[in-house]
Amino acid sequence: MAHCPLRNMHSFATLSSARDTSLKEIGESLTFNEAFEANMTYEEAVHDEVKKLKDENDNARTELVAQLEQIYSLDSKDEDKP
């Protein structure tokens, strides 16, 4: 799993590309319906990408918490020491 700024950067690059494509399609649309569909496709891409990013961030947080718990947990032998 990529480091958080890289995950975010990848998602924003994906969203920028999707927006660029949708704006081109909107500009080339001959009817309102075509333009609306191009925008809806972009909105679906945003929804999917943000969900993916959230899931990746949730997984990274879970991994981080597990690592921190392992680092900061006391070994049972250490608990007996004064």
C-alpha cells in the first residue's frame, strides 16, 4: 500500500484526468442529455475514487494502529520487572 501522500496524489491525478475527459465530452456534446451523461460519468468516477481512497486510508490506519500497538505494548516479562 502506498504512503498516504502518494495515495492522495494518485487519486487526485485520476480525478483530474476524469474531469478533463468529462469536460471535453461536455464540450463536444450536441444535446443537453449528452452533456448531462458526461457529467454523470464523472460524478460516478469521483464517487468510486473517493470510496477507494477512503478504504485505502482506513486500511492504512488499521495497519498503523496495529504497528503502534506492537511497538508500545509491554511484553509480559517487562510487566514483572520493578
